[in-house]
Amino acid sequence: MILAGDVGGTKVNLGLFESRDGHVKLAREASFPSRRYVSLQDIVRAFLADAGAPAIESACFGIAGPVRRDRVQLTNLPWKIEATELSSELKIGTVHLINDLEANSYGLAELPPSDFAVLNPGEAGATGNAAIIAAGTGLGEAGLYWDGEDYHPFACEGGHSDFAPQNKVDAELFEYLAGRFGRVSWERVLSGAGLFHIYEFLRDTKRGDEPESFAGAITQSDPAVVITQAAMDGSSSRCEQALNMFVSYYGAEAGNLGLKMMATGGIYLGGGIAPKILPRLQQGGFLAAFMDKAPMQALVKAMPVRVILNPTAPLLGAAHYAAFGARTIGTPAHTPA
């Protein structure tokens, strides 16, 4: 049996898998709120005990943070994780730690075409490097190097690169956030917290309006969820402005990543936010910002852009890595021949 985990700042998803014919098959899964536990070990113990303490051959955890020498400090959670400690304490012979977006990249090998929504078809038969960008609790990015036959996933921390204002409102937002945080990264505007930051900026600069009850609602639930709902149902012009800016930033940074990775094989949007706002991503603001890359418009226009609809992609990718190791993933099933 294979143990896989998708470890983030908000939740930890764990799964037990079997390996069959070059793929992995999910046998059992569960989700745990990260901040209710003091360590990943505690979550894994609870999961395995509930599953009847199965024998684990190998394990892999995709973790939201930079993994170095089999160790990682999570970016949005006060956990330090080491592969040797997990192996010893959980009595698992082989434990791998990889970045969560690297796990998401491996997950592409396990997804059928129906698990994607196309935002930009790109050039017919497009090949070459690919990349993933995923807004969620934080902002993750990763690349897939194309060797001419297969893809080689690799991690990066591009979500923490500098936010780049493109117009007067962006510049005002930058100054607003710089006053609060000092340095302003893309994650400050392109994440669940980032959407709330944009909303706060619009609120504090008196842009847009909202129902009187909104102030109470936003303090009683996840602000990003409340803002998104109000934007999607049209009950708050301020929230609509916030989501429109968020979508534009998503497109802009996806285009930046495409240029940096020379991702002629395509860009993938992962994470939990993109599927929830898919209608807004399809309305044009995302692609307008994605393609606004003079003098490289033709290059980015030729890049396919797809939204990953399957929320278990990182978990599947971690299981794939545990089963088959750091090998190439071939050509994903959805990629045109």
C-alpha cells in the first residue's frame, strides 16, 4: 500500500493507493484541518489508525514550501518536516518530500481529458516545456521540462517573486500593500488572502459598494469565500471589482510564468480557486492579461492554457511519485498528439 499526502496551510489531504499498470488507484482518503494539529505525524497516525493500520510500502508528501535536503519549513504553517523523522516515527521505510506544485505536476500523468477546462487552445499540436500556477492558501508555481519525448517536473518558488503593477490602480494597490507588508510579492495579491487584500484596498479607498450586512458576513466566514460569492452573484460591486482584479493578476502572472519557462507546451491552473471562479476566468479578463506581453504576444497566444478541475491532482501526483519515483511522466493523456 502507498501513502500519499497533499500538505497545505489550510488542510492536509491523505490517501492510500495501490499501483496498477503504471498508474495509481485511490483506495481511501481523508482531509484534515492543518491548524488543529501540531504536526503532520499526528495527522498521519490518526489517518492510518482509522484505516486499520495498513502496511505502507512507501510514502510521498507534496508540501507547500521549498523542500531542501528532504526537509521543509511550510510557508503558511509553523511546521518543520523531515523525511527521516517521518520514516522513523511512522515506521515507513521510504518517505519522499516534494513541493506541492511538483506533486501537482506529477498528477498530470494520472488525469483524463475530462479533468481539464480549456481557456486557450493555443497552437495545434503544441509541444515544449510546460508550467503550473496554482492560487490557493498561497501561490504555487512549478515547471515541467520537455526533453523531446517526456516531461520532467521541477519545483520553484516563483509565487514569491515581486508583484509588478501595470496601471495606476495597480500602483495604488502596491503602495497600499507595501505600507502594510514592506515587500509585495505576487502571493500578496494572488491567493485566498490576496483576494481579501485587494478587497480591503478597494474598501479603504472607497471604491465600489456593498450591502450593509456584508461587513458582518466577512468577519464570520472565510473572507475570500464571501467575496467570491458576492462577486459571482452580483450583490457587491466592490467584490466584483476585487475578483476582476484578481482574475487579471492571475492572467498576468500566468503569462509571466509562461515566458520564464518558455512553456510552449502549455500552462496549467491548479489550486482550489480556479475551478470555483471558472466562469470569470472564461470571460476574457484572464486571457487579456495573459497575452498582454508585447513584444511576445504571438508566443504566449500559442501556449495552451487549461484549468485542472480535479482537486485531488496533487494527491494523485504524490502517490505517483511514491510508486514510481522521480521519473519522467511521459505525455499527459489530454495533450494532442
